[in-house]
Amino acid sequence: MTARPGIVDLEAAFDRVSDGVFVLDPHWRFLFINTAAAERIGRTPAEVVGRNVWDEFPAQIGSTFHERGQRAFETQEVVEFVEYFEETGLWFSVRIFPSPEGLTIYFQDVTELRALAGRNEAAQERLRESHAMRVRFEALVEASSDFIAIADLSGQVLYVNPAGREIVGLEPEVDVRDTVIADYLTEEGIRASQEVEVPAVVAHGRWTGETSLLDRRTGGSIPVSVSSFLMLDPETHEPFALATVQRDISRQLAVDAELRRVAGQRQELLDRLVTAQEAERARIAADVHDESVQACAAVALRLTRLEGRLAKDAPHLLPLLTDANEAVETATSQLRELLFDLETADSDYSLIEAVHEAAEHILGDTTTSVSVLGDREAELKPSERGQALRVVKEALRNVRAHAHAGIAQVVVRIVDGGVEFVVADDGVGIDPETVTSPPGHHGLAGMRDRCEIAGGWFRFERSEPSGTQVRFFIPA
């Protein structure tokens, strides 16, 4: 049987179409499929014509294509949708044209279009993010109270924020694009820029430091802290501009100068106070040595003579004399300890030698082995030196009185523009709340006060596995 020429011509025409076209009867059997559609599904027209679409493609049962096809046939309304076909791994735009005799389906491969749309959407999202970041950046820069500027790599200024214009007194009518970096700097600032800042930025990509801006209103200098850096292209990573953020530090410098003045006054007051204290201590020590110690020595000598006479005439009184001798010896020992505490370290000794002498005096007659280590170059001014030695002595007395230590160690080292002292032991450990000091001493509170008056700090710590550690710092 020969097909009608019109039908043959129509089928031939559909075979020349790049979109997929196929026709299903009311029982979902293929009546026609063009070459493009057959290639898309990996079959030939002869393999599918006359066969049920769900027998050939069972995975599509329950799919969007299945549901929309049934709906189109039932409602006799055209249906359009986009669907992903897992068998082919492709996205298709599908249009279904129903009739009582079946369904005519046109579909087009839109996988590349969807990918392009996805890339376009991603690009649009990046553009939106970039715009949002720019808006935030502009809001931040415009609201900043710092001098913020951007210049191209030749030094031509591209932007100065409102606060920056106010800081340097830039007139409203001046277009910053008619200016260069040097127009905003003092002569000193220009030299610093040429000799330090620009070479550092070129070599390392950024520079921080201090310089001075030119006050265009007065011709004066505005001290500023600076952070300058290269701006890089996000894609090529090549530098395209130079940005700088500069903060007016005039007030900070004034505050620093005032602090230095106050610190100088404090140091002068400390020197006078310590000098007065040492002079008073020296006077008391001289009085004790000349009067009390000599008086005790005289009493001891007389008791010795009396002991000889009592041995002959009244031996039963010797025990009383022994008690008196012991009392005189105790008083003499306490007076000598007081003299040691009152005396000022000989300036001919180095600081570490003076510490060693104190350690030997306090712990030399005990079972505690003591050592002194550190920098022999460590030294302090006389006022700070006196305070430091008294703190060391107090710490060593606590070791003697409380620690029951086998080993004690004093370390003296130069640290951060001053001298750090560490007095450590391996004893039983001391609770800072329970440490008591002998009469005439002020314990931990006094030690801390001495350090802080000298401008330093003081710490009392437990050591592991046992013992205690006193650490303090006195600035040189």
C-alpha cells in the first residue's frame, strides 16, 4: 500500500527538523517519531514505532512526562514543561498537543541553555554580591573618621573620603583627581614616602608606620599613623592602585607626652623618697650600731667576767647567768639582722653580687642550698636597685621561715627594658593568704607595693610539683 504523498512529505519534513517530534495513539503507542527524536532516545524509528512508550521507557512511569501527558489527553489542553530525562542525562523543553486521536509531542534539548542560564544566574549573583560589597565599602569609607585615599600606581589621586578632606582642609571645589600623593604630605612626609613607604609597599604589598600630612589651612603638620597597601585585581592578582588609611594621632601624642611628663615626675618623686628612706635607714643603722650593739657587747663582756666569779663564789647561780647570756646573744643577733636589713647595698657591687650576698646572709647558715644565676650586666638606678634588693630579701626570709626547702634559687635577668627577678624554692608551698612577716617587715603586700611604686609588677605563685615562686619586674 502506497502512502499518500502529503503524509510522506510531512514525515520527510519532520525528519529535517532538529527538534524531536513523535506521535502517540490513545494507547500510548508510537505512531511516528522523527530522526532527531529517535537519536535523542538512542533508538531508531523502526525500533519504536508501534510499541508502547511505557514498555520502552518504564523508568518514566510516574514521571512529570507521564503525569502531564495523561492530563493533556484528559483535558485536551496543551501542556508545556521542562523535564530532566535520566536515561539520556539531558534536559528537555516539552510541549504536548492533545487530540482525540492521541498526542503530538515536540521536545527540544535545553541542557546547554540551562547550563548557560545557570552560569548567567551565578554571574548575576556575583554581580549582586559585588554591588552589595561596594555599597558596604562605600558606606564604611564614607562614615570613617580616618583619612582614606586611593591613588593609581603613578601617584595620581583617585579618591579621598569626606573625613580625609576635612582632616587636611581640602577645599570643596578641589577635584582630587587633579592632585597627586605629594600634595597631601609635608616635606618630611614626602621623604618618608619616597625612602620608606613606597619601597616597602612595592616589596611587601603593604606598610604600616607613622608620617605627617600637610594641613592645607595652616601649612602645618598633622601626625598620623599609616597603613598603606596595594590593591590587586581579583582575577589577575596584579596591582592596579595604592590605598592608604591614616589616622590623626595628634591627641594620642599629646597624651603620651603628658604620660611621660607624669612618669618623669613620679620617677623624680620616687628618687627623692628612696633617697630620704635610705638616709633615714642609714641614720638608724648608725645609731643601732653605735649604741645598741655596743651596749649588748659590753653586757656580754661583763657577763663573761661575772661567770668566772660565780663559778668560784656562787656556782648555784650559773644557770641564771646562762639564761642571761642567751638573751643577750639573741638580742645581739636580732640587732645585727636589723642592721643588715637597714644597710644599703654597696654601690661597688654589681646587682647580681648584691643579690648573692643577701642570699648567703639569709640562708647561708640553714640546710637550704641557695644559688644565684643570671645576667651580670643587669643593673638598675640606685632608687630602683634599693627597692628590688629589699623585695629579694623579703622573699628569701619567707623561704627561710616557711618553706622548709632543700633548694632555693634566685634568677636575675634583663627583660623588656628592665630586670626580672625570680626567687623559687622546692619547699612545702606557701599559701599567699597565710604568709606572715616578722616585726618590721610587711610581707607580700609590702613587696608588691615596692614593685608597683618603682613602676613594675609582682607575682606570687605556687610551683609544681611543690614549692613557691616569687617573680617581679623593675623597669630600668
